Amino acid sequence: MAPIFVDTDHNPKNKLYDGGPAGQAAAKVESKMQSVVKTIIGKTAGFTTTKAANAKGYAILLKISKLEVAGHETKCSLTGEIVRYPKGVTTKGAKGSEMVSLGWGGSATALGTSEGSILDCVEGVAESMLKKGIPVMNADFLKR
């Protein structure tokens, strides 16, 4: 069986990661999310981020849903979706996303209030989410 492909191509037409609430640090936060996905998937047997012809797998969408920088700590919450790749055909004949996960998210607190603290917080939550998402993708892939 071919490895399960996970799309990590983050570009303006295909926005997989959203760090908007991080303000000026948003681009770095989005890059950190992408890096975490690539690292975790790269270390997981049976998965790849290398796109092949007719690749089947998933796209992982991550978004900061809450960011609070106050006192001496940074609190962040992420939400996410796992959607099937490539997009499927909807009942109206258009291509649309087929969601695999619902209510996928997490929160963390990092010491400090710098940009580095925001990145550390996002990294910790994203890693935790990915580790929980791997079994979901494995189980769903068997049904495809």
C-alpha cells in the first residue's frame, strides 16, 4: 500500500494554517504550524508529505482560535480539521472538502510573553493535535 499523503502546501490559494490572531507574528506562527505537521508526518510510518501522482490522503487545517498574552504567560488554543485529499465531488458536481474530524483542538500555556512564547505555545498544541490525529487518519484511510 502506498503511504498516506498529507498535504502541507501552504499558499494564498490553499491556506492550511491561520495564525491571524498572532498579529505581526502570524506568518511565523503559520510557518511553525506547517513545520510541526511536516515533522510529525515525516516521522510517522506509513505517511508522507511527498506528493505523488494520484496521491490520496489528507490536508490538515490548523487555526489559532484564542491567543492571550498577559502577565508573565501566553495562552493559546488551536482548532483544526482533517479533510480528505484530494477534494471529493459534492452532490452538486463541484469539488468540496470531505471532513474527517470534528471538534479537534487543544490549548496550552507558555511562560513569557514574547513572540517566541507564542511560537512555543502553538508548537506544543499542534504536536499534541497531530499525535491524536494520526490514528483518525489511519482508521479513515482503511474505509476509502
